[in-house]
Amino acid sequence: MLVKKTVGLTNNESMAFLNFRILTVCLMAFIIMTGCNETEENDMMMGISEESFGQMDDGREVHLYTLINDNGMEVRITNYGGIITSLKVPGSDGVSENVVLGFDNLDDYLSGHPYFGALIGRYGNRIANGRFEIDGTEYQLTINDGNNHLHGGEVGFDKVLWDAEVTDEGSLRLTYMSEDGEEGYPGNLEVTVTYTLTAEDELIIDYEAETDKTTHVNLTAHSYFNLSGNPSSDILGHELKLHSGNYTPVDSELIPTGEIRTVHSSPFDFTEFHSIGSGIDQVEGGYDHNFVLDNSSGELSLAAELIHRESGRKLSLLTTEPGIQFYSGNFLDGSLSAPDGTPYGQYAGLCLEPQHFPNSPNEPEFPSTILRPGDKYESQTIYSFSVE
């Protein structure tokens, strides 16, 4: 076809025209391929994908977001409750395993669970009798844990559908408007939680909130970790170090007594690495206590380190919060199961929840959780994974 278009030209002119056409086609192909490669490269840099995760009972669509880096680390998060459904981390053998408890479908989450991987708010942990007073006005919250209020009430942040967007930087940003009076809390609270997976195997969670009426805010995340990647193997052999010389003793309803007590010469002393199982029998009901972090300045600092020697996996937790709740999975009873059918039995996972202290609204000596109009709540937690 090209030869026919050169009729009337000399042989040299015909050859030159043919070469020009070939060069033009090649150049256009190069431009198209380069554009495609740039798009693919940008997608890889972003490292995040979105898919359907089912529907709420009212028909609203729920999505699942997968964040991946080049080291084999993968985090899956749904905008229902901001739940981390799985978190795969390589071990010393290079094999990635899921190190958190959770499900692979929405229905199991909707059916009820002990806050697996969820965002917790407005207030992480317990508030005695579900009551507090602000500037002379008493507020009554929902009672959902014996006589007390726990983790934001009957429908806390773990059970709501968050608005989700992928940022230009490749993070997942969730937003939610908690209306004035929700679960008894005052003020319209605008909340933003951002998840970022880094090339250094860090999962960063940034929390922000603003209110139009003075209220209490204490946000956290509630993943159950088992670094072995096998929930049939309990966490009692995991070795834990907490950067905390004090803890807050609790009463029979797990409400802090108001005392801040040294961990020295007690089963609460994790100032050096030792196995969780070595002292758990000396703690009635197991660990479910707030530890006062040595660095309570609000600056980001190392709070906890967790090691599973057999797999080589290590978790280092950094936070800006003044405390961390260590819960050893005491109430897991095997009634819920992993996607492969493995029951989640007692001690199948443990929680390390950076937060302000439980019942702070009623303990003036504890760090304050008050948020006033014009102020901004900001908190950051980093889950950093490595191999020992």
C-alpha cells in the first residue's frame, strides 16, 4: 500500500517517504507505550486497589481496599467500621502470612464480633456507668458493657459505613460525621482516619477530629495480632516489651480505680522482653489493662515491641498517645473462626491499643480527653514490621 502512494516519485524520493512513514509509526507506538508504562508505574506506586465487599442491610455498598508494597506486605481494609480484615507480613523464611484475626466476608462482621481490626470511637475503652460531666452538664451514654459504656456504644465507629477515598499519595482516607447526640455524646464530630502503607513495612494510622460542641474523644484501632500467622497457635509464647513503668489497676468491671501503680515486681512488668504466658496466670482473667507510657509528651515514640521467635516476625508500635491497652484475648472462646475454619480460641490473638486512659472523663488526674470547638484532635500510630 505504501508503494502505491509513492507513484510519480523517484526511487530515492520513494525510499525517503517510506522511511519517514515507518519512523512516524514507530514514534507514535513509542509514545503510546510510554504513556501506558507511566500509567502502570503510577498504579504500582500507588499500591492500592478497590473491590466490592458486599452490602449493608439497607442496601449501601461496602468496599474493600488492598494496600500492597514491594516487600510482600499487604493490608486489606473495609470502609465498614474501618476494619483491617487482614495484614500479611513476611517472616524470616520470606513467606507472608496474615498476622491479624478477621474474616474474609462482610456477613461475618455484620453478625457480630469482638471488634476484630476495627476503628474505635468516639471513646476507646470503658466509661464508668456511661456518664460524664462537661462544664456543669451531665451526659448519659449508651450502656453496652454491664453497667458501663464500652468502645463508643451499641453503634460505635466500628459499625458505621465510612466515606472512603484514595489520596494522591496512595493512602486510604476514611471520613465520618458523628452527629450530635449519637450514642449520647455531645457535638457534631467530624472524623478523618488515614491509612498509609510505606516501603519500610510500616502501617501508619493518622486520626483527626473536630467538633462544634465540647465533647470527649479517644480514638484507637483494635486489631488482634498473632505474629505466627496461625491462629491455632496461641500468643502466650510471644515475647512482649512495653515502654511503661506504670499501669492503671482496675476493679471487677475493668474500670480503673484511679491509682497509677508501678509495674515493678509484678506480672505487669514488661519493661524487658518476656513471654506473655509467663505471668498471665497471676492476673485474674488475663491481661486487659492500660499501661502508662514512659513518654506521655504527645510526641511520637516507641510504645511496644512484640516478637514471635519461630517466624522471626517483630512488631514495633509507635504512638503519640499517653497509654496503651494490652488485651490478651481472654474472652475469645472458639465460637468464631478464621476463613479457613480455624476456631479463634482463647489467646488466639492479642491487642495493643494506643489510647488515652479508660474512664478519663471521670478521673481528673488522668490525661484529658476533652475536645473543644476550634481545637483539633490529632493522633498517630505506626505499626512497624521487621524480621529478627
